[in-house]
Amino acid sequence: MSKVRIGIVGVGNMGSSHSRYLTAGEVPDGELVAVADTSPDRIDWAKETLGEEIQCFDSAEDMFNSGAIDAAIIATPHYDHPPLAIRAMELGLHVLIEKPAGVYTKQVRELNAFAEKSDRVFGLMFNQRTLSTHQKMRDLVQSGDLGEIQRTNYIITSWFRSQSYYDSGGWRATWAGEGGGVLMNQCPHNLDLWQWICGKPSRVRAFIGFGKYHDIEVDDSVTAYVEYENGGTGVFITTTGEAPGTNRLEIAGDRGKVVLEGGKITFWRTRESVSKFNKEYQGGFGSPEVWKCDVPSGSGGEGHKGITKNWCSAIKDGTELLAPGTEGIHGLEIGNAMLLSSWTDGWVDIPIDDELYHKKLQEKIDSSTVVKEDTGKVLNVVGTH
Amino acid sequence: MSKVRIGIVGVGNMGSSHSRYLTAGEVPDGELVAVADTSPDRIDWAKETLGEEIQCFDSAEDMFNSGAIDAAIIATPHYDHPPLAIRAMELGLHVLIEKPAGVYTKQVRELNAFAEKSDRVFGLMFNQRTLSTHQKMRDLVQSGDLGEIQRTNYIITSWFRSQSYYDSGGWRATWAGEGGGVLMNQCPHNLDLWQWICGKPSRVRAFIGFGKYHDIEVDDSVTAYVEYENGGTGVFITTTGEAPGTNRLEIAGDRGKVVLEGGKITFWRTRESVSKFNKEYQGGFGSPEVWKCDVPSGSGGEGHKGITKNWCSAIKDGTELLAPGTEGIHGLEIGNAMLLSSWTDGWVDIPIDDELYHKKLQEKIDSSTVVKEDTGKVLNVVGTH
């Protein structure tokens, strides 16, 4: 096989961003050959910008059936990710979907069931998994160097968005259009990283503000408490209403604590096991010796392009995926559990009740009074995630 | 009036610590003249250590009635703080009580009602209010420099205690003896500082581990979510089971965020109001300009001695109290609300239902199966708070 022939479904904000590094030849194993978009304006944009050799389609279905592509990147609004991914795989195409994998777990569990029976390469744009800091945090946990996890604390409030951002797209920040707010749009990465690094919680209790800082109907302020199977606890805090906000992941374990903040990892490592010291020390006041360690964590990572490169290599050479599509369910399920907990003002166990969540989401859609006009405006996403 | 003649009730861990700086003459307006303790061992210790001029009593009542003292510092186990404080004021003495003001709000509201009718000077050992960093944090909020508070996050898990600490005293870490765990013993300062700096929340939802890291019946691991009257939210996390733990207070407001950690205050100040920018900015993605400011916060503070000095000055010259005794209710009420929320697995409004809390606490005491022998061991508290 020569280069993987790629088609992008949706060349709005994120899709156009993917098209740029692909047409610049920055993905050795792949080439952009086609795009599909239902908006004539975006097709015009593609024709003007991407060059004449790129085929343009006004429907994903036509592009999937064209024979022109081996693989599709799906960068449409969220609700369409699962059905388009299934359809593409059905027609023999490899698939890479933008995050989130879908809007509700029921939909994504169906997608995963389909993907598991398919031999196509199914990837997910969890570009933050490519960052060396996140990989190192995961390494510190998985290697056992941090010891058993006692507590996690992820404050990820550096997602400030102005009202004009929300006003820029008809689908944005509505139950019908996007299926959620900060949890669905900004946080899929963080929810994924949290579970990728620390493991998946077993139950959730969340407190959510809907349209707290913006004139929107969905979530823009979240505090969630979780419990893990081993008895550990965690807190996840996010909002689009703070500036400058915080991006800080702290994990306390039986061998100290590690903090990722400002792109820097610091590990306060106890010289011995905390639980052992706790049991054996006889002096009353006193605590284990601690070594403050600056942990090297490399420099950066390839982001979106890295995920696309990895996906193309997986298609060509069977390279292992850094972000398998089927893993999209995990962060989504945690986010769904948070919303459900807030709606029911109670605990939500994981795995969640897919049907109940879907029903509650449908109720939100049905009772929505939001009427927005699509401005068709495409925002510059350079610097976003 | 010459020097305030002080008697200390209880010369165990904290009382003996107060006796040291007093006998060293470090409090200009006060002098230690007497101590009272029900333990013969501690009386022996006082006679040997404090000098012959210090009168020793085997009951607080006798010392209060002796005519030898003008003022009493009460450093007994927690339950006795309110009745002893009331009795001392009744007999015309000024009073300074160790934290917490009491164990349950019902008891402390009675104390406060009595104190408000008394003309005696009633102080509380909130020594952490003397620290310049805490005063500066309060200043940043109260001055309006931080803008209206959106979110607070206090991680105060640097309270590691080993099992041997809990085993050292018969009253420790029992419902009957101490009335709580980390919230009652270690965190009164932090609960007070949190409300002193950020204001008092209006409702609480807390998640608590009882004997999670230690063989004790009370709380040693707490995560609490709170809401403020203005719609702001907050999280308070504490435990005695982590090492080294974290001591970090973050407050996000309409003019940025401020963080106190490692004795250092950093203020990421937005050049303009976040809420104004949010409404008026028209560019979609984009956020307010931020200036990272290192805020000078002085060096330290006088701690316990500072509170005792301030209290003596208040008695002698009417100096304003930094920590009026009647303010002890605030942090206690938040802590009580956390426990009640955990016990009932539900929301607790503030002001809390004093009677309900008292009833629930009594149930814990009645159903306790803990039998501990008092080792009579006095721990070295140098370096504790």
C-alpha cells in the first residue's frame, strides 16, 4: 500500500485544521484526497484553499462510496460521529473521529460493538495523549512508582470562552446541537486523560452550573467528586467562565504525590511506603521522609498531527494505536455520569444506565427553548486543543 | 492594670506549649501565675518545669475561684471548651480558648450567647490568622482586587498522622472524646481561614472516610463541595492519611485567580473584568490579558504567642481582637455541616440544624464500640499548628 488516501468529513473549525497539515505533506503515510461538507461555503473554501486535486463532495455518503479514499477523518458536529464512523467502516474505510466519540454512551457502545467486529483501523483524535507530560504522568502511575492511588485532583478551568464564541455556531452549546457544554466540547480530552492516567471511577457525584457564566442552556461550570474501586477519591473541576483558569493535575499515592502544572511534573516522593510508615512508626507526630523530584517529561508532542500519523501508520503497518476509537467511551461515560448526577441530584454508578441517560438527554432536547441561527462563521482554532 | 495574671487550664500538649512562651516573658502584657490540670502527672511536670511561683490546682473551678488570676487560657479536650469558658466568664475572668470553640454548634451558640452578654474579653486561639500570608489573601478578597469570588479550592492534606499519634491519647479520635477527627482536631484553623478569607458557604455536600487510613472511628479523609450565596462554588479537601500532602488555597474571581502555596502568593490578574470581557468581546476564541503578579506577603507572623499577646492587649488596652471567640462558630459550623452531610448522604444548609447535629453526634457516641486506655503520654507539638 502506498499512502493512505484520506477524506475529511466536515471542514469547519477542526476539519480545516486537519486539512492544512495533511496538504502540507506533514503526515508521511497519508495524503488528503477529498473533503465532504454539507455547506456550499465550506466547499468553496476547500476549492480555493486546498488545491484542485482535492475532490469535493457535498455529502459524506457520496465521498465514502466514491472509491477515491481508503480512510475518513470525521470532524462533524458531535452527534454525527458514531453513525458516520459506522457507515464508513461498513463501506470498508478506516476511520479517525474527532472527539468526543459521541454524545451519549448508548450511541457509542453501539459504535464500539460495530468497530470490534470490523477489521478497519478505528482511531480517535485524543491528541493530548501524544504529549510527553501526559505520557509521563501515566508512566508514574502504571509503573507503580507513585504507589497505589489515594486521591486525584484535576482542576482544568483554563477553557475560558466568551459569549461570542457560543454565538458563533448554531449547533454550539445546545442540547440538540452539541449534547452538552464544557463536558462535551472542551473536556473530552481531560476526561480521557484523567481516566487514562488514573483509572476509571466507580461512582460519581457532580454539581453543575448550566448557563452560569454564559447565555447558553448547557453546562459551563462543573465540580465532580468520584470514588475509585480501590477506595481512592477524586475531584474534577472545569469551567469556561474563568480567566486565566488553572490546569493542574495532582495525584496522591502511597509513595507521595505528583503534580503536573505549567508543563512541569514534580514528584514529592516518600522514601518509604506511606501506609507502612503509618502502621509502623511509633513516635506520634512525624511523617515519612520526602524527596522533591523534578521529573523529566520531554518536550511537547505532535498533537493532532501525531494522532493522524499514528493512525496512518496503523493502517499501513499495523502500528499500535495510541488512541483506539473504542476507548472514547471511557471519558464520555464519566462526563455523562456527571450530567446525570447533576440532573438527578444523586449518585451515579459507572457503568451508567445508558438508556436512562439517553432518555434524560432527550428530555433536555425536547424541552429546550433555544432558537439559534447558524452564522456559518468558522473560528480560528489555532492554539485550541 | 499591670500585667494580666493568666492561668492555664490543661497543661497537656498545647497548654504546656503556651506556658513556655509565657514563662519566658514573651508576652509583655501578660504573665503566667497558675495552672490547673486533673492529671497529677501534669501537675508534677508543671511544678518541676514552670517554677515555684506558679500556683498549681487540680481543678479549673478552684483556679477560677482562687482570686489569683484575671484571665484563663483553656487548653482542655474539645468538649470542655464551652462550659469552662462560660464558667470562667461567669466568675469574671477573661477567656482565651484553644480551637475548636467546641464540638457541636448547639454548644457553641450557647457559649456565644453568654459571651455576648458578658463584658469579659473572649478570644480564640486561631493562631493562623496571625500569618501575613493569610492576612494578605483576605486583603486581596476584601479589597475587591480579586473581584467577586467565583470558585475556591482548598487542598489541605498536609496533616499526616501516624497510627501511633492516634493511639497516644484516650480521648483522641473518638466521638465521645474528641467529637470528630481531622475536621475537629487538625482543620479548625483551615475551616476558619477558608471562611475568614472567602466567606461562609450557604450549603454543603461532603464525602467523608471514617477510619479510612487509620484504626479510628472518626473522619480522616474529607472532600466537601460548597456553594456560596453569590452562586460561587468551593471545594475543601483534607486528610491525615497522605504524605507529604498539599497545602494550597486557590481562589478564582472576576479579576483573575490567586494561589497561596508554599508560603507564596501568586495573583494572575486579568487586566479587565472577566465578566465584562465575556460579554463584550466579539472575537470568538480569546481571553482577557493576564498579568502574573508575585504578591508580597511579609514574613510569617507570631502564631500562638501573637494571639495571646493580642488577647492580653485587648484586656489591658481594649485593642481589637484578631480572633474574637464568638467567631469560632463559623468554621465549626462548616465542619459540622460536612459531617452531617456525610451521615445523611445529602445536602446540608447553613445555618445548620443545631439540634439535629447534636442528636446525630450523640448517636455516634452511643453506638461507639471503641475502648481506649489513656496512655497519659504528652506529645511534642513543636512545629504543629
